[in-house]
Amino acid sequence: MKLTVIGTGYLGATHAVSMAELGHEVIGLDVDQAKIDALASGEVPFHEPGLPELLSKHIGTGKLRFTTSYDEAIPFGDVHFIGVGTPQKAESHAADMRYVDSAVTEIARAAERDCIIVGKSTVPVGSAARLQELARENSADGVRVTLVWNPEFLREGHAVDDTLTPDRMVLGLETDANGQYTEEALAAEKVLREVYASQLAANIPLIVTDYQTAELVKVAANSFLATKISFINALSEITETVGGDIRTLADAIGLDERIGRKFLNAGVGFGGGCLPKDIRALRARAAELGVDQSVRFLAEVDDINLRRREHTVQLAVQQLGGSVHGRDIAVLGTAFKPESDDVRDSPALDIAARLHSMGAEVHVYDPKANANAAKRYPRLDYVDSIEQAVARAEIVLLLTEWKEFRELTPEQLNPLVRECTIVDGRNVLNPDQWINAGWKYMASGRSISR
């Protein structure tokens, strides 16, 4: 089929490439000429494993190309995916919808024949119905533009697999006054089943529902995951105080199949462009709807998460005798998670910046995210290796669980550091190994510090 993808950031670029991999002809559109030029030359402007290879492959096959022109892209496509950002507004916790609104408007205006708009961006509940009306208002007489909501569930570092072999797909359709799907919506569903035919043939679950439920699925999933992370981090504050071990506790409750072990890893908390933004946007939308009490707990989820950052900072201060001014601190990791160069709302980068603001000499290394981190906090000392970061360090903070950090041994660092003290902010090292090598070891939710 002939598809377009509006917005070629993380979501849009991944979706465009993946649709080409599924055999469709795709045009990716963005207003950023530099981004389009990079993608057209086979360069992915962010780190995502597997994506550069597929991008080059399908530029070569001719199934994928890029443009900045709606007038070129929209007449080409029968289905138009929207993958633009919905960042948090500067003045509130609400989502900024202007980029989505603009994309819908421009598609409708440029449409020369009946087409389908498929929203993939994360939006406040109630947006899809409004956007469907916006599309109708801006389309030419006789041209039918039908909106379907198809939320994405990408994990950074696994986005290609999550697009090609998702654990579920959701289609939100327009309903009439009686709650029944409209004829236009049912016709659009058939087309989307063709787009995703190979995935449906592989028995990937498809849930067809109304707009409102489809819009809520993504923020509900992220709010649940954020709650699970903050829950274990809240308990880690107790285990640190009483002398327990949060890892063993998580293992024990995680064996309960109703709970599960995933996302029960105590540490410095969650970050990135989704979880923090989505829980705040859900709270803001609930308040607009007059049901803010229903998600009031998310305020505490957010607070617990942010508290872990300050806790880690204070742990470093304590270990350095009450002041970090002029002290050498090594920070391993600036990305909010491994296999990503995303530093949006990154706990690791926030902790490094806070320590620097207190007068510390902070030496930072991340395998992929240093460049993005330097754009946000240019005054930190960004280095090119673990060895450079830890040279003469008085304390080492492991804050992003990259594989090369998880596999560190005390023998690697012993000749380089000034003091053998490490804070395992992600609970990924073996405490006994480090303690037996003469290190002072600390981690969230554990009282081990010998």
C-alpha cells in the first residue's frame, strides 16, 4: 500500500522504516529539512539498534523516501500516519497538541481523494473526536477524511521489534450517538487490517475499540509501569532504613504471577520522553474532566520518582564528608536507559547536573548519549571512556545500566580511582564481588556499605 508518515522523530522514523519493511511504499514527511536530509542519506539522527540498517535497505529498494512537502506526500498516500510529538506544555502538565493539530489540518487540506489519517501520537483522551471534526472542516467538498487512533507502544532500544512484532495493536474508531461504529470507521478498519495484514497473520492480538479507550491505553500502560517502579522505590527507602535487601524482596513478590518481576528494579527512577510526561498529562486531563481524584496517586508516583534523584545526590554528599565542592566524581551514564541516546528527563543527567551545581568536578561518560547530554548541560566534563571518567575519582556513580557498566569489575577500576567507593544506582552489580575487593558499595534499597 502507499503510506505516509507525518513527523520523522523517534516514533515517526521508526514507523516509516518498519512499514517499508512490511512491504509498503512509504514517504516520511517532516518540516525539519535537516532531519529529512539526514534520513534521505541513510543517517538516523538518534540511536536505535537495527534502525540504520533497515533505513539504508529501504532507501535502496526505493520503498522509502522523505520530503518536507505536504503537496508531494499527501496525494501519494492512501493512509497517513501521524507520529509528531506531544510534549508537556511549558506552563502546565498538559500535552501540547499544536503539532498534531497542524498535521491533521495540513493532511486534510492537501487531500485530493478519500483517505485515512491514523493517529499514533500520545494524546489526551477526547482529542481524536475533535481531530476528526478538524479534518472534516479542512477537507475539500466531496473528499472524505476518516480518522483512526492507533497508539504506539515502543520501548526505546527495542523500537523496531516493537513495531514489527508488537505484543498488541489497538485501533480506535469513531462511534455515533448510539455508540455504534460509523460506516466510515468500519471501512477504515478494513484498510488498516490490510496495512497490518502480515502481523495479523502472525496472530498478534488486535483490539478494536472506541476513540476514548484507544487514547487511554497508552497513558494507562505508562502510568501503571511508572507506579510499579515508584512502588518498589518507595519500599527501597524502607529496606535501606531497616537493613533489608530490595532485590530479594522484589524477587519474592515478583514470583507472584499477579505481580510479575518486570519493572520492580529499585534505583534512581524512571525518565525519558514518555513515562514522566504521560503521567502528568493524564493528571492534567483528569483535572479538566473533573475527576482528578481518580488519579491523585500519580502525584505521589511522580514525587517518589523525583525523590530518588535527590537521595542519590545526598548519598554522594554523605560519602564525601558532607560537601562535594571541588571533589572528583565519576558518573557512568547520562541516557535515561541503556540502548538509547535520549536524555529527556534523565535521572542520570539530572543527578550529574545537581552535583556539578554544588561545586563537584563531575566527569561523565555514556556510550551514546554524551552529545545530547552536552547540549542540555554543557558545563559537565564529558569524556570518551570509562577509564577517563573514573581517573582519580573519589566516588563512582553508576546511573545508566549499559552492558559495559554492568560488566565492570573492581579490578578494572582499582588502579584508576582515588577512593574505592561506588554507588550502584541501578542495582546491577554483585555487591560481594566489590566488597571483597575492598570497595565501599552502596545501592538503592540495600544497607550494604562495608
